[in-house]
Amino acid sequence: MAPVRELTVGQVAIRSGVAVSALHFYEARGLIRSHRTSGNQRRYSRDVLRRVAIIRVAQEVGISLADIAAAFQSLPEGRTPTREDWNLLSTAWRDGLDHKIAQMKKLRDGLTDCIGCGCMSIDKCPLRNKEDRLAKEGAGARRLVLPSPRSRGEGARRADEGQR
């Protein structure tokens, strides 16, 4: 017997492990597509299972739905994403993930001493913000936040120099 070519929303939910409400949400965001039968029932092509799997993996590692949607724009509609498609998507996300990993390591390593809040209350803090010098760079914890790869400019260089 040939596999079913179209799936109901319930079948997609069961096969993908994603709630029906999440599938509707993904569809509203343009991440997946369905069409309506003559009886006004939603039907999904089988490729939606791979797309939902990619969405779940990407979300698990912290990739935003907006970034997932942008990546999906490069995929052709109506066919299951291939290994090559996945290589293109994952390569595009690699730099952002590397930045997040570095940020988390920096945060983890600094947690035992100070959160870099600039409060100046801990005189032995290696991240101490003497005389509140970091205030001119903006609000919040400045020393434990890595600049994004896109914003590594003059301000990022000055922040790095201030940590020495």
C-alpha cells in the first residue's frame, strides 16, 4: 500500500510530537503550509514532517522563529528538505550559535565572582566597574555580555580594553 500523500493536522501532531496548537502557530507564522479540502479540512503534504523536525531542532538550540522562517525562505515548497538543504540551514546558523556558546561560557565562568552589574559593591570583583566607567556604554551588565559578531566595532574594542 502506498503511503498517504496528505496528512490531517492530527496525524501531523501525532507523527511530529507537536501539539495541534503549535502547528497552527507555525502555519500562522509561515513556517509550514496546509491547504483546505472541499470540506474545509486542513491537509498537509508529507514534507511538513521534516520541516517541523527542523523547527523543533532549531528552537531547541535557541534559534528564533524569525530566523527559522528566514532560512525556510531558501527552501523550495512542496518537497521534503534534503541533506543538502539541512547543510545550508545549519551552516547559516553556525556563527550565531558559536556566539551564543561563547556568551554562555563567559557568563558561566563569571558567575562565581560577579554578574558584571556595575554596582561597585564588591571590591574584589574581577569585573569591577571602578568609578562606573561602563555607564557611558549603556545600561545593564556590560562585562559579561559579548558583542554580537555584527556589532564588533569601536565600542566592542573599547569594552574589551576596559576589562584589562
